[in-house]
Amino acid sequence: MKLLKLLLTIPLTAFAMPVVAGTLENVKAAGFVKCGVSTGVPGFSAPDEKGEWSGLDVDLCRAVAAAIFDDPKAVKFAPLSAKERFTAIQSGEVDILQYNTTWSLGRDTALGLNFRAVNYYDGQGFMINSRKLPAVKSARQLTGASVCVQTGTTSELNVADYFKANGMEYNPVVFEKLEEIRSAYDAGRCDVVTIDQSALYSVRLTLANPAEHIVLPEVISKEPLGSAVRQGDDKWFDVVNWAHYAMVTAEELGITQANVGDMKVNGSPEVKRVLGQEAGSQLGADLGLDRDWVARIVSHVGNYGEVFERDLGAGSPLKIARGINALWVNGGLQYAPPLR
């Protein structure tokens, strides 16, 4: 009883945890976002001959930088292998892992990562050289094939499940980096390459004779690709996720890079609220950002549709159709919670 009375006399602040700056505060102090990306997947994250990065994943990182600093170039990109990527985000080497990374239960729990917003819905497929395997029209005909696959990925696990489920044998040819897979496949060291379908189209562009290579019709998995951040920092988690949702919402509302300035003045009440023009709006403050954070993203980077078309769609060499990555109002899966 005496101990209880003693404890009750001790101020509660004596038990308070020390205040530790979160990722958003650290990023603001550093003046840039550290973004972990692939070592080169055209359409998602790849450097040009001048070392300038572009792609869907790159643009998400630029959107976060634009929201925080009003500067899409306030990003440092860290190219990582599939094996390195999780250690890099866990250790704090990077602030965001934006690396064609599939959201799965194991990664969401055992690896101590947080996922939510999916910036590209994908699925694993197979690509073959039609000159080398002219009779193959389906993955069901690949029994006995040598298959190039990237180690440390869901692709490695999925292809094993697929061949086992269909009573087929195969010879895995495993590499750590995607460029190693591309080189080995192009050199004929394996009959098939299996990765996410979007990456297959990217790889095909880099081959010696792209027209010879076909992507088979089977999609053997669900691969929701999105941002990963460390668990335990909800404020940063929200900033990264809502950067994506802001771009989706902007597309829904018809806000583009070209008209965002006019929309601030002449847009509907909903548009003005999203763009930070509503008096007393707390949308930015609740995230630790300025009121015009969405306008910054759209002005510097674009809405989701603009980014998709530039990086993956009609305006890119890949020419990938929107498909299930269309907005929900157009029959796709891209859907943003309300910004209000």
C-alpha cells in the first residue's frame, strides 16, 4: 500500500518516453528524401545517360519531396538490389522503399514494414524467345525449361509454386540483380524469364531483338506494388501514402499540371479544399505539411494519370494500357479515400 501511495505521488512525466524525432522531422532537417529504388527497371525507376532518374516509382518519391519542400528534386535516389532493399529501409539508410515491391503479409509483419497505397497493380508472368521456342504459346508448355528468376523476390516463390501445382519440372537459374537476368536471358542461358509483367515489358525493350520475345498470357500471381516504410512512424506513413492518394484524387477531379493554378481560383468547392484554398483547412497541417501540399504535387509531378501515361503508358516506350490501374470510375482499382 505504501508503495502504491509512493507511485501515485510521482509525476506521470517521470514515466514518459524520451521524445525522438520522426522521419518527417529528420527529412525536413536534412532537406531531402532518401528513396530506395531498383538498379534499373524502365518505366518504374531507371537513370538515363546523364544519371537523371525517371519512372513511376521515382515520381512517387518526387511527389513526397514536392509536398514537403515544394521541390521535386529534393530527393536522393539509392539504387538497391532485391537482396539489399529490405535491410536498407529497416536500417534507416533510406526513408522510402519505392522498388516494385509487392505488399505481402510476411513483409507487412515479419520484416517490420508498413504498406498501404498501391501505385501499380501487377501480376507475375513469363517471357520467351519465340524464335527459340516457336511452338510454345502457354506457360503450361514450359515443363523442363530453364527459368531465369531473381533471388529474394516473390517471383522466386511463385514460380516454384506454379510448376509444382501443375506437375511440371523446371531448372531455376537464379540471379541477384535484374540486369543479370536480362543479360543471361538475352545470351540464351535460360529459356524463360519470369518477373512481374510490367517488368517483362521493360526488359523486352532492352534486348538485342525485342520483336522476337513474347509475353505469355498466363498471370500466375497478384503483385500489388507500392511504397514501404518502417513500422512505428505513423506520421511518415501517412505522408507517403497520401502523396499517392493526392495524385489519384487530382486525376478524379480533373486537376492537371496545366490547370492547377486556375483550379485554385475557379475550381469547385471540393477542388479548392483539396488544393488548400478552403479557409481553416487542416488537411495539410494534420500531415505536418503546408496547406497547398496537393497543389505542389500536381504542379511539379502531375496527377496519377499524367504520371502513368508519361512513365508507362502511351507517352512512354512501354505503351502499357491502364487496365486494372485505371481509376475506379473507369472500371479499374485505383481508388483514393476522401481528402476531407
